[in-house]
Amino acid sequence: MRELSGPGDAGDRGEGFGERLLGQLLDRAHEMPPQLIAPLVAEEIRAIGGRDISILLQDYAQLSLVPLPGRGLTDGEPVRLEGSPAGRAFLSETVVEQPRDDGVRMFLPLLDGSDEIGVMALTLDSVDDDDRRLLRRLAGLVADMLVTKNNYTDQFLRTRRREPMSVSAEIQWSLLPPLTMTTPQVAVAGILEPAYNVAGDSLDYALNDDVLHLAVIDAMGHGLNAAVLATVAVGAYRHARRAQAGLAELYAFMDTAIDAQFGPDHFVTAQMMRLNTGTGHLEWVNAGHPAPMLIRDHRVIGALEGTSTLPVGFGGSKPQINSERLRPGDRVLAYTDGLVEEHTAGGEQFGEDRLIATIERVGPASATVQQMVRDLSHTLMRERSGVTSDDATLFLIEWRGGTADHLSRPLL
């Protein structure tokens, strides 16, 4: 590492200094107001010789990385995910180093757990392994701080917005869990369109021990009414799930909640799933929703049809639980009908066949579920000539197999 001019002992430039620097950052950030997080991060990076520091946050439409404003950070225009070093770091979830005449430009993905929120960029005179190790840890700590402080401010949310957001979309985004989760056994990723005007579509998931619980819903109607209906549906789903209800009981609880609140003229189509992450055993209840696609070796094996029941709110009978045994590497794509019912420029409905062809074209080039769901959504949008008159949501699950036991072993 280079000579240091900041907190810590400049003569101790190895692991010990890095631990002290990260510890000091964590201690100082504990009670720091959100607007001072960016200057604090910039100060600590300068302590290791960094300059031209940027924190870039992913926008809601997952098209660009937007610079976070703040004292000590470099301002600039949003950076496209496609074709930029910062975008490559984000999409690959790996550090990208770009040699320059004045040093090395570093782009580090900001990962909060497995949810990627953006990229941290800075320039160093030179880079060695101590720098790389320290910066990876620093990027992880910065991501954690941004996510934590996000609960106390609108600053980070405003930065991510590239267009005005409707009230219905405001409600839906406040309901969502992180749109990406990756573990050794399973990974999920989702995307909602139109990002700034979504109303009736939503998704939810939770990993409880070795069971991944998932739901995709599509509330009838448009605008604020659809958002309110979706809010009740998601709230009822979470309540029943947290009470450890089975899939059939979960459907009944949601159905009763929708009917009691809105009456018989309102409904929600839904797909509720449970995946055993140890065995790959997938169970689901389909309440009037499009059947999810089973993808194996980048090919669509078929739709997971099974027996369906009435949409939530219509008072369907006790649903039959469908099941499928996944193989390691299998992906399951759930989606809402706005994706296939949209019409092309020539007036023809987009349709399931086009969806399958697009999946098989995009899939082989997508290393991660996040990359695939993003590329698939944007490719479908282009093939629909940029038209989305209804919400269109994608939710992709990948089962990897194996166990996560090794992660609980003590570090040496």
C-alpha cells in the first residue's frame, strides 16, 4: 500500500491498519446523520490515497447508475449499465480495474448481503493486494451503511429516480423486499415495469430455514385502486406466511382478506410457491395466474401448469397443491400477464411463444439471475416497441442444490 495520510499509523499498512480504518468508519457512522455518510466515506477513502470518489446507485428501471451527491464525492452524469466499466462491475458483481495515465480507476460493487445497490468508484496511484482486500471490505461496509441509513432519509431514493413516480408506484416500491438475493443454494431476482408507474403488480419472498417462500401477485385494475388492493394482498400473504400457514391455508386467508375489505367485485391473481432449498422440491398454488416457466440448460422445458384455482377474492375451493422436483441449476420464471398480453406495433399480441424464444436467446449470456431477469425484461420491452400499457413483472428463481452448512463453521 502507498504512504497514508489519515487516521491510523501510516507505517502499519497491512491488515492491522485496514481493520482499524474500517472499525473507525463503523464507529463514526453509528450516530451520523444520513447526509454526512458520503463525506465520511470520501474522507476514509482519501486516507488510503484514493481520489475522484463516486458512489453510484442503481436507478429504479435498472438501466443506469446514478451518482450520489455529497461533499467529497465527484458529481457527474448517470452511467449506463451497458458498455461502461462501472456497469460491468455491477452486472458481474466483481471488481473492475481500469489502468489510466494517472493511476488505476477502481469500480467495486456495493453488496448488502447479496443485494447489489450500486458501485463505488475511486482512483489510486497504484493497486496491490492489500488495497484490493481493504477496498472490498470497505465497499461492503459502505453498502451496509447506505441500506441502514436509507430508512431515515429520502436522499438515496431521490438519487435513484430518473423520472417522476406515481403514488401507486410509491406504494408498491415501499412494499418490496430486496429485488435480489443470492445464497449457496438458491438465488432470486425480480424486476417491475413500468418502474415509475407500476400499480397492481407486486412480489414477495422470505427464506425461513431451508424453505424459500415466494409470491407474485397481480391486482385487478390500474392506478391507486390497484396499488391499495395489492397492498392488502401482500399484507395478508405475509401475515399468513409468518403464522406458518400451509399453501392451501395461505390462499384461504388471502381470499378472505380481499373479500372482506373490497367485496366480490375485486380480485387478485397470484402464484404462491415454496421451495425446499435442500431437496429442490417445489410446491405451488396457482390462483388464476400465468403458469411459471421451467428453464433447464437455458432451454424452456415447459410451463409448470398444474391445477389452478380461482383468483384471490373470488372464494375458490381449497386449492390443489402442485409440485415439481427441480434439478441443480434449474431456473423457474414467474411473470404477470402484462408481459405476454401486450400488443406489438403491428397489433398482434406478444404471446407466450415470443416470451419463450426471448428466454432462450437471453439466457445463455446471463451469468446471474439478476442479469438474466434484467436483460430479459429490457429485451422484451424493446420487442414490444417500448410499450407497457399494463404492469409487467418478472421473478426468477434458481435452485443450486448442495448445503450451506460450511458457512456456519468458525473462521480460522
